[in-house]
Amino acid sequence: MNAVPHTPSEEELRGLGGRTLTVSGLLEVFGVRTRDDQTVLHITQALKDAGLTTDPDFASRRLREEFRVVFLQSASGTAPDSEAGEEDEGLPWGALPQQPFTIGDIPAARRGVERVAPGDKLTQAMYLMQTKDYSQVPVLDGDSVLKGVVTWRSVAMLLATGKDPELDNAVEPDPPVAQTYQEFFSLLPTIREYGYVLVRENDGTVTGIVTAADITERFDDTARPFFLVGEIEYRLRRCLGPKIPAEAVKAVQMREKTGRITDLMFGDYVKLLDGDQRNKHGARKEAACAAADRNWAALGWDRVVDRDEFVRQLDRVRGIRNKIAHFDPEPLPPGKTEELRQFVTLLRQLT
């Protein structure tokens, strides 16, 4: 059993910034030898509290593989206390992920797994598959020793051959297995062939099973926000492009001042319309606010749209868009996706 990790002082942790470590080396800093879910959460939070993270994520690396400990400020690419920090991190649409997408990033890979044990009745495995709507059930001795799986196909073969209806006779002995750190896309052919893959954590325990249905669900969770944000940006450009003059567009562009709506970053849309813009000290930007008032008037939406609510929601969408562009492996919470859906519905009514 893994020891309870201790937390080094903030000074000790900050001293790790910029260093290259192995997973084993980082675990040693926290006084543990093996990596499990509790340890990963503890270390990740402790590093975050000290303003640190790892690049790539240490949870996705093998024990002897190296990674860098970096300051969160550097990892995000933002500059503190600057006007540029108010931008949407300078991320273009479709920004590439900064770390590999692993099978462990699929929630089902660490959700736990229903199983039967050697010596159990075959009817127990069949009952699980019937009541849970599973196509397969692993046969596990403890949490790590995998004997095989029982599937509806193996049960059918057992009945067809007339063998005794015992669990051992229905076990398929070599099921597909993956480690949580393995690259997701390389495993798709296996999942397509077998319909599933069992997943092991680094300590050998079987922590979940990823099926073709889980892949479909994950694709929906990930792809839907991408397409919603894409449509939002498209419809914003359709709304603003014909009404906002080029000089007003140039006024909010921090980099190349082209005057083209299509060259704006998402945060620029907020600046075009926000009538209460403030600098980092909280002082009102009078010129920017006056320009935003003129831009809003040019749209002619006063009778149909509450400006303050529109700008607030637009800014929340900006934050969601940036999370998507960072390719956070965690799916958006349902509430965030619903916010995108609501906003695109409003824009459809305006365009």
C-alpha cells in the first residue's frame, strides 16, 4: 500500500521550478514510491498551490521518463500585470495540444470496473452483463491479476460446443489491455477490433474499461464545444463585420492593425462592445468605453438585446473558448456547454 504523501514547503517546491525530473524523482520529493490516483491529485494540487505545474503532465509519463517543472505563468504563456494579460492568451483558433492525449484521459479508464472473480458462477457474469448492459466482464483475482474476460460471444461459443456452463470455460484468456499513459489514438484500432480495452494504472491495478461507446461519448463531449464556439465566432463576424468600421476594429487590435473583423482575437470582440472597460488598476478607460458605445449603437440591438448581459455572456464564452483552445483533457462541464448553446441560439436570432 502506498504511503500517505507529505507536502514539502512552498520554498522547497518553488525550488523545483525549471528543473527536469523523472516521475520517480518527483514521487521521492513527496515521500512516496508508487503513483496512484490519490497521489497524483495530492502532488498536482501541491504544485498548483506553489504556482507550478509539469510539462508534459507527469501523470502521463512512465516512471523513468523525464518532464520539466514549470511555473504556471510560463506554462500559460501570459505576462503578469500587463495589458496583454487581458487578451485571450494570444491563442489562434485550433491551437495544438501541449501534451499527448492518453487513454487515461478518457473518464471510463479510471472509473472502476465491474468484475467477477475466479471460481464465481458463470451466471454471475451473465447477470452483470444483462443488468448493466455490458458486452464483457473481466475476470480478476484481486485488483491486478487479470484472468481474462467473459463476453456474450464466449458464452455463445460455450453453449454451442456443449461444454459445462462454468466460468472457466467461458473465459477469453487474452483480452486487450492498455496502460493509462498510452497514447489514445494509437489504441483506436484495438478498440475498433475488440470493441473495448481494459486499462491498467502504473501500479498494475485494472482501473477501468474503455469501450467504443465511451469513445463516442468523449467525442461528443469534446467536439460539440469546438463546433459551437466555431459557429459563435462565425456569427459574431457576420453581425459585426457589416456594421463596425475598420477604424474601430483597429482600435482594439493589439498586434497587426488590419482593420479586418476576421483578424480579431476573441477578446477583441469583448473590447469592441464593453461599455465598462477598466485597466489593471481599476480605472475606467474612457476612450475605449466611448468607442464601445458607438459600436453598440451601430448594431441597433438596443430594443432586442440587453447589452450588459450580452457582454457578460460574451466574456464568459471567451473564457470557455480559451479553455478549449488549450485542449484541456477534461471535458467541459455540462453547464459550460449549455452556455455555449444558449449564446449561439441568441446569435442565430440576430443574424
